[in-house]
Amino acid sequence: MPTVEITSREVLEKIRGGAAQKVKVAITDIDGVLRGKYMHREKFLSAVENGFGFCNVVLGWDSSDICYDNVGYTGWHTGYPDALARLDLGTYRTVPWDNGVPFLLGEFVEADGRTPLAICPRQLLKKVVGRAHDMGFAAAFGMEFEWFNFKETPQSLKDKGYIRPEPITPGMFGYSLLRAGQNRPFMNALMDELLAFGVPIEGLHTETGPGVLEAAILYGEAIEAGDRAVLFKASAKEIGARYGIMPSFMAKWNEKLPGCSGHIHQSLCNANGDNVFYDPGDPHKMSALFRHYVAGQVQLLPELLPFFAPTVNSYKRLVEGAWAPTRSNWGIDNRTTAFRVISGSAKSTRLETRVSGSDVNPYLALAAALGSGLYGIEHELELPDPVKGNGYADETAAKLPSNLYEAATRLSGSQAAREIFGQPFLEHYVATRLWEWRQSQSAVTSWEMERYFEII
């Protein structure tokens, strides 16, 4: 739930009795892009009771609003009708930078108004969380994002042909209070306004690279963690625009600079609230259940990679020596592996999934992390020995697919993915990733121009 929990009845009373005559509502598409609109208050109150129509093209087009030609769910063959969306009153917030307008997230359901739509990203995460609950676990997650910030606007960047965007600060200066101070209004707005928006940030600092920041979002229940992550990315862009700053969550915008991660911290608790990953008698403080959980992620990562690396650009980040993994391995407090076990107290013992980039759809990345971990528990998978030292040199671990086509093809054939996510979602998502790959194949890149234009 958001930072301050209130009942559904209280939400409706606040909106009915408030000064705002409109409400902002939103839902995410397959790529995690927030799609929404303003509703008149009376229309909103009707939508709470009956749901509301949202053109189903939202799940039938890519991040550039180009319609897929290879999905069965919707297309010209269906006429692009409305899908039914339901608002989740538990996501109620007010937007501090938009005059306190009420805000809610929604999700898609079938025409009966109750059955979850299988290809809706938030519904997929809820499905996997339900599986955890059935096994007796509550899942706690927290996401970290790295992202670059530029002195640009959408128009200025388009006018420049998306070439040489200007970072807000120069040089490589991680953990710099000096650089943070040079953009103090933006930094303070992120910390203060996001807290007021119910997206609390545990830590915010500069990372290594010109104009790059990293934020750790306060952990919470898995659905809430997904909501916070989605809202963080969209909110950073809205807040940044006020200061002439354009944030980018692209995984790798420059081949000479580090990529941008979207690390996932996670743990499971039992009905008593105990961290079931912790075992004080184990040398690494890892319970047997924790070992199975990590083993599930290690074994399935090569099959589920498009959930963590969803774009063509994602794979430019997954290269050796760039603080991103290239093999499916794990270690104790080892940042060169795909999975970093943080062994500490009963409260702090957890897993960090490091393969995911900042370009992920948070709902899908969390669903894949939790789903593969639960798969490891259910199948009592055995965990190989941890990597000590350089994870890139671990030739015993499976190499990750090197591009989106290879990864999507691998996902298509995954029986485990069918078991975890269901066939309808899997077919739809694979088709969207293959579409994304096909769009890239006709593009003429600046690298090709520089290499071949004159010489060949």
C-alpha cells in the first residue's frame, strides 16, 4: 500500500469532498510506459463502480505507438475495441506537482469485470504474488534505478537528431556531493515530492558517469514495489522537466559509458513475519529455502532474460567489465555476478538480482524474479557453488543470450515460463519482443554510417 494506508471508503470520501474536480488515472503498457488520462470527478466515481473503457491498443502497440502486426490479442482484425479497466483504490495518491490532483493506478480485466486479463503486466505480477501467498509467503521487494539526466527537452533532442545530448554535469564523479549540489533543486524535488507522492526514496546519489544518478526506492510488498517503480520512472521525467532536465532510463545510451541498471532486492517472509531466507547456523546465513530460491533464478535466467532485458538496447549493457552480468551465476556480496546474495541479519538477508536494466517494465521484472525463485523452491533446485572473484571468468555458468532475438526465441521454448506465467501471456510477450527485434533490423545506425559511408 502507499505510505499512508486508508480504506477504499475513505479514498472515495476524500475525492468526493475534495476541491479537485478531476482525477488522474493510469495503467502501464507492455513496455512499462505509463498511459493515462484525466477524468472528471463524476466520471471517475462511475468508473470506480463499473470500470471504464480503455482502447485495447494500449496492449497492442510498442513504445512508439506503432501497432504490432504479430499479436492475436488485438489488431486491425479486431477493430481495436475498448478493454475494460478497473481502478485499484489502494493505489490512491495525490500528485504534489500537479496541484494535489488525486491519482490512481488501474489494470485490465476481462469483459465480466472480474477475471484478470492475462496479458496485463500488473495482473501478471498479481498472479505470481498469489502463487507466493498460496505457498505461505509474503514477498518484499525494492528496486534501484540508475539513469542519465540531460539539459534537453523532447523537442531539442529531436532537433539534434538524438545525437550528443548534453548531460547536466560533466565527468565521472560517483557519490559526489559537489555534483549533487550543482543540481540541488532537482535532487531535493525528487526526494521530497516523491515522498509526498507515496514513492519514498531511501537514497539518492550521483553515479559514475556524466549526469547519472541512482535512486533506491524503499522496499514494500511486491505489488506496491512494482507500483512505486513504475511511478518513479514517470515522475522523475515530470519533475525533471520543470528544471529543464530530461531523464533517460535507456539501458545504454553511449558505448563509452556505463549502462543503467534496475537492480531488484527481494526477500520472503512467513505468516509470522520472519525472513525465511535467514539461517543463523549457515556460514552464509542462507536457509535451505533461500538456496532453492536463488537456484531457481540462476537456472531460469537464460530462459527469462527478456523480462530483465526487454529492448534491443538492453544487450549493449550486458557486456564484460561494465558492471552488468554476462553469465547466470551468483556470489556472496559479489557485484560481478548476476545474483548477489547479501547475507546479514534476520532483517537484512536478501537477494539482489543484478541483471535487470533501468529499461525494464517493473511489473514484469518483479514477476520474473519472484516466479523463478518460487519455481526453485517448488522443484527444490540445487544451487551451485558461489563465485569468488571475477564472475565474468566463471566458465561453469551458462552464458546469457547476446541479443533480443536470441533471448525471445529462448523464452518462447521455455516450459518453465509457461508454468509460471501461462501460455496466453507468454505468446503475447514473445511476439512483442520479436516485433521489437524486427524493427531494429531495418535501422541504419550512426555506426554503419561512420564505418561504411566513405570507405566501402
